[in-house]
Amino acid sequence: MTLVEVLISALLFSIVIVTVDASVTVVQSHQVQVSDRTQALDYIQTAQQAITHDIHAATTTWTTPAVPTSMPGSPITGTTLAFAASLGGATPSINISLNTSTHVLTVTCTGVGCSPSAGAGTVVTQAQIANVDSSSLFTLTTKEVSITANSVTTNAFFFTTVSSSVIVDTPKVGAHNAYQTTLADPNIVANNVEFACQSALGSTGASGSC
């Protein structure tokens, strides 16, 4: 083999190595993306399970958003929910909050009932996920019941259902070519609130809907 042939063979071998290496890099990159998105879905599912469980147990006592005193013209939305829930034979405080600056969604339960050993000041973190897109949102459905007795009408308002949409960006919020994983539940019924609404609607002189 001449020197020229040796040089040509070496050059072709280098090209093959570079091409294979590039292919391996692309495959590895794709595997990482798939792994990241799978992990993101796992995190969202854990958070959504906690959110759904707590809203199902919600009472009529809401701090954020506050229960309205008149029928809103459009559904109430927000990135934070705070309410009392009927859990473990008590009514601990639930806080579901998205920090739109740090992009962290946290679900906490405070007080007796959060766990078998929880005390009055015990804070239990039920779920916490990072890289949550700021477009994630909770939408609350408000129902109104009017009761007229002795010519006096009183109006009661209830958050009977909540729609949840949680979006996680991978690899992170603001990243170039970020992938979004969304988990939405359009109709989480607040069972205790629905019962209270139905009870009010069953009163003499009541009208409205639940």
C-alpha cells in the first residue's frame, strides 16, 4: 500500500468514526429527552393526585380565592388555592400554590388530620414539583342558591368544582426548545361543598343550582 493509499484510508476511517459518534450523541440526547419527559409526567401525576384528593375533601371554608358575595361574571381563576379540608377526622388547612417566579408548585397540608401523627402546627408537604409553566391555572365554578324566608332573601355561594391544568417544561422553564407536559382535570368535584349546596337548595323557598 502506497503512502497516498494509507492517508486516504486513514481519512475515510476518521470520517466513519465522526459519523458514528454523531449518531450516538443524537441517540443519547433523544434518550435523555424521553427520560426527562417521563419523569416530568410522574411528578405531575403525583401532584395531581394530591390536588384532586384535597379538593374532593374541601369544605365551604375558602381563603384563596375567597368565596364571592355576588355571582361573578366569569369563572374565577388563580394559581393559588387555600381552603379547609375534611381529612383524618379534622379540618386541616390545604395550600396549593404555584410560585410564578421560581416555577415551583407546592401542595401542603397544615394541622391535625394531615397524617396520623400530625399536630396543630405540623406542615406536611404532599407534593412539590419544579419547572411548572406560569400558564398553569386553576378555574373554579361558582354556584348560587337563594333562600327567601319572611320576604327576606339571602344568597349563598359555593365553589362546587375546580378545573386543574398543570404544565411542566422540560428540561426547564425558558429553555430553548422546551417540551411541555400537561396534565389537566376539568372537573374535580368538591364533595362536601356540593353536599352543602344541595342541602341549601333543598330548603323551603330556595332557588338556584348546584
